[in-house]
Amino acid sequence: MRHRASRSVALLLLVCAACTLAACGGPHQPGASVPRALTFIDAVPALPEDLDPSGTPTPEAETILPSWSSGLVRPAGVTPGPNAQLPAASAVVPYLATSWQTAPAGDITFQLRRGVRGPTGHLFTAADVSWSIARDLAVVPAAPYLFSLAHLDASNPVTVLGPYEVRFNVTAPSPFLLGVLASLEGAIYDRGRYLEHATRADPWGEAWGATNSATFGAYYVADFLPAKRITLLRNPHAWNHPYYAKVEIRQMPDSGNRLDAVFAGRIDHASGLDWDDYDSALAYGWANHVHASILQTGPAVESWFLNIASPPFDNPLVRSALAIAIDRAEIAGQVWGGYAKPDVLALPAAYGQPQPGVGDLAAAKRLLAKAGFPHGLTIRIYLPYDLGDGGQSYTLYLLRRQLAVIGITLITTVIYDDDQLHALAAAHQLPSAIEDLTPLLSGAAFSLITTEGTGALDPVSPASQFGYDDGAVQLLLNRLARTPAGPAETPLIARIAALVDNDMPAVNLFELPVQNVTRAAITGYAAHAVPVTYYEDLHPKR
């Protein structure tokens, strides 16, 4: 597997009406003229350096590449807003598949959409599905873990039943297979296009895919200039007929410049604004035909992970004292522009879990005394330099002030290299660390498994690295993995969450907000577990 370095942020697309594609014999290049009314322009702080899902996973790639990828299904979206309740992993909608049926043993048979073509005219068939899943498993870093969680039979993952029918073979039922297939790790590609650029040294066409795309989605990458722009043009054969013929994503590092550009109408959407700039968009957007709102809050959570394999966090009374001492409402009201939301439990509020009010300093002090620390103790925290959207210093100031009341002194160390932080965690040399984390996939079950699961299911999860292991939790997680998607999952997830909350391998602080600043005439945005803009859903208000 080849991992290309990718430390950027970004977005996506562009599409040019390609009436002459058939005559040219290939996709349009970016010189084609597209009316401004049919062009969507987005501005982001930074762009990814690699457009192939086989590149090094980054949060930026997870939110950008899906915008033009194509899968059998896609995650269901919900009405955006700060109180949006995100759906479970199994909540998906058809995309390249029109329908599916799950057998009692867990296999899923998909009926494929007919007449779908890529931008070069290649016809989508079951052969593309079989080849793509093999590619995903071979080169996409997270795919083997996710498909093993879904119990996909790695030795025989896909059976082609006909030109437009495939069966996904599993070794046991799993509630996660549809969710994995709706993720970037389960993307479906234009097999013929990749094979045109494959070599003996690069059989999966990763080098070509780093700067190009080959999907059956609404858009394709027509131009990619690292650190400058990504341009997507509309697939002339797109079966879902997106409104915008061209989408251009520009890298604009300065937040103020992005705000000025959307106010002036030079761009249609801005993301990642400083929160002061977001407040300006909220206050003055109406005068500039700009609408500013919170797209969603969560599921990304800022959490304090505790190494419970060593003192003092091996003592559950100490962990309980920390959990009830922190006034999360005060912290959430002071960081991330005040748009964050307090989060206490293993399941974020974004998945419908009400968060209890905490902040009982007197009770916390009694717990510390009972744990053998009547005069308090000193705790060291490590954290990445870019934590909290640049607001980590104020988060720590509030934590220090709150915990000092019960005699806890915090000593902080800032790590400027994420790899160094992860290496320290893997070597069990971190007493505690604060990190912003997002579940790999949607749903309460994935939230548990990817951020507070045990080593048997996710050995790279922070909770595992910090020494959390619970046999009762593992038994329930094993049962959950064998439980079909649907109502039967709910009580199992609730029981697992209750155990994890009692153990407290992590002290959740708050859920992170996602802003949406757009020209007021454009609609079609939705909230998803991974905040992705599907540009084919956007159009002017009618």
C-alpha cells in the first residue's frame, strides 16, 4: 500500500456542460466556457494534495473526495441545523444501486442502476463493482478494518450474478455493511478508466488517481492545481442531472478574504471561517444576500482521553471526579465562537442522546479524597497544536480554573507533530491527551467503536491506546457485530454506552459545530455524519 502525504483541507468540484463530449471522445478540459449562473464556486482554507482514496487519510480528504465519488448507496442526510439528529449507519439512500435485499445469513444482493455511464462513456456494470471492492480492500487504508467490522468475506467479497446484479458475501450478519458501502472506503470506480492508466508497478492506477478521477458520479475532476484549485465538470451522462455544470473549489487561506469574496458574490460558499468572521456573516449577511447558519453540531467531539492503565487514572474514583467536576456548558459557551455544545456521554447528542448537566465541584472533591488525594494532584495533558480550531489555550485556561478548585493542577505539553503524538500514545507514554475526533462512519454504534471501543475491535482508537479494555463491553460489541441493522441494535448500543460512561476512558467536553455560509439563493444542503457537500444536490431556490 502506498501512502502519499496529504496535509491540507479542501473541497471539490466543477463541472462544465459537455455537449460536445461525444464528438471530442473524452471529457471536457477546463477551457470550456460555462455561464456564471451554472457555476458554483467554493472557497476553503486549504486543498488536499492527493485526490485518490488510497492516499494518507486526512479529515480534509474525508470531507472532499466524497463530493465526486460514487457508491452503491450514500449516507442519508437530514435537515441541517444546530440540533440536527444524525441517522444511524444503516440509514442509506440508493445511488448506483436502485434496491437491495438482505438474506437471513447477512448477504446483501443489489440491483444496479442501468444505463449509467462515466464521463468518457464507459457503461457501469457489475464488473466495476467487483473490481472496485477489490481495489478498496487492496489500497484504501481504512477499508480492510471497516469491511472486517462488516464481516465481508475477504476471500470472496462480491459475486457477480448478472450484468446489473451483485451479491456481497459475509461470514456473519452485521449492522455495518450498508454504512461501509456508503463511505468513501466503499467507493465504486470506472474500472476501464483506471486500467488504462495502470502499470505493472502500479496495478491499481494510484499515481494517475492522485490527480484525476474515474467514477460514475455527477462530476469528474477536470483540473487540479495543488494549493490552488480543484475544478469539476458535470458528467455529460449524469443520470441525476445536477443543476451546476461546473464547480470550482479555490484555496483561500485567509478567512477574511473568504468572507469578503462571498459578500461580494465572487464565490457562492465559504467554509472554515474564523468565528469572528462567521459572526460578521451572521450579522451582515442579509445585506449581501448571504445566509450564515450552523449546518450541524457534532458528531465530532473534543475529548480528554485518560491512560487508565497507570496512576492516577487507573483509579475509577479519580476518573469520576474529573467527569463531574468540569462545567462543560461554560467551556462550550466560550470556545468555537460559543457555538459548541456540551457533551458528556459516550454517545454524542448528535445521535439523539440527551446530555446530563454536570459540574459538581463539592462531590468531585469528596471523590478525590476517597481516592487518596485529599490535597489534590498534578495531571499532565498532551495536545496537538491545532486543537480546537486554534482555541485550545482558552479551553485549557477554563479547565485549569475549574479543576484548581478541587486541588488539581494541570501541566500541558503542546505537540507540533501529530505523528509524534500518536507514537507516544501507541507506546503508552501519554498520561492523557485532548483530541478532536470524528467517528469513521455515521451512527451511534460507530461512535462507540471508533472513539471509545476496545482494542479487540479498533486497536488504533485513542481509548485503546490509553489502556481501556472491558470484557463486558467487548462481549456486547461482539453481539452488536452479529446483530442485523435495525431496531435490535438500539438496546445493545444503550447498554454498551452505559458501561463505557461508567468506565470513563475518556471525558468528553463538547461537540464541534460546522458552519455553512452560502449565497442566500442556493439551497440543497444537508447534515451528515461526515460533513460533506454533495454539489449535485444544490440548486437555486425555486
